Amino acid sequence: MPLSELATGRAARLDRRELSEGEACLLAAMGLTIGSRLTVRASGDPCIVEVRSTRIGLARSVAARLLVRDESTPNGVAE
């Protein structure tokens, strides 16, 4: 599912990026790499995610091109 569709408080793992090489390198330098675990701190525009103890603000258009696997239980607590 696209990261942009994940609700606030949900945890996920980054599965795939549909980004240009430059965008992918920039996000990787900030810690957002394939397989990394992230938590959505604020959904919307910007989408704020926490990854490796760092919060990153992403434009909704970028978050829509990051495909994630939801790892949260229905009540929003990570398994």
C-alpha cells in the first residue's frame, strides 16, 4: 500500500520506492531504505514519518510513491 494511505500511529516496513534515482538516494541518506521500519507520526501533506529515531517530512506526492507493508495491529500498536 502507498505510505500516503497509512493512518497516523501505524507502523510499516518500506517495501518498494517508485522514485527517481536522485529522490531514492536522498531518502536513503536520511535513513529511509528498503526494509526499514517506520511509524507514521502525522498523515497528510506533509506526511511525517519516524525512522531510526529521526522524523522526516515527506510531500504527499512522494509518500504516494513509497510502498509499504503495514505492520500494525487494528488498534495501532505494532506487533
